[in-house]
Amino acid sequence: MKKRLLIFGLLTLAVVAGRFWLGVYIHDEFFEKHIFVKHRPIWKWKFYSPIGMSDKTLDDLSPEQQEEQRLFDEFVRDRGMSR
């Protein structure tokens, strides 16, 4: 019984750690999904660019989309991915 509880606890810990340190981004030009390691832990899992390859600016987006674009830039574009 204790062995099962230990295994369950370790699996739960691994899933939570994976959620904090791994993510998926959608390439802003080709719309392909890629798994990546985040530079800091955050609960967010899926990252995408609301601007994409259009000529929009941050001022053209809603506040929610601006936050999404800021997170995409921080975790994906500034790290050399999605180029």
C-alpha cells in the first residue's frame, strides 16, 4: 500500500513539474506545434501569437491578447524560437 502511494505521489509530482517547466507553442507563421522548456516556471501551457505575421501592433489588440502576445514574446520569440 505504501509503495503504491509513493509511486502515485511521485507521478503527481512529475506531472505538476512538467506542467510548470514544459510548454507548447504554435509557430506564428507555419502554425506547427512545438514542445519547449520554459526559462521560468509558469502554469500556462499553450503559447501563441495573436499578432502572428500580420502588420498589427500591440495597440490594435485587446488587453487579453496583449498579455498573450507579451507572454509569447517572453517565452518563445525572445528565446530564439519561432523565427
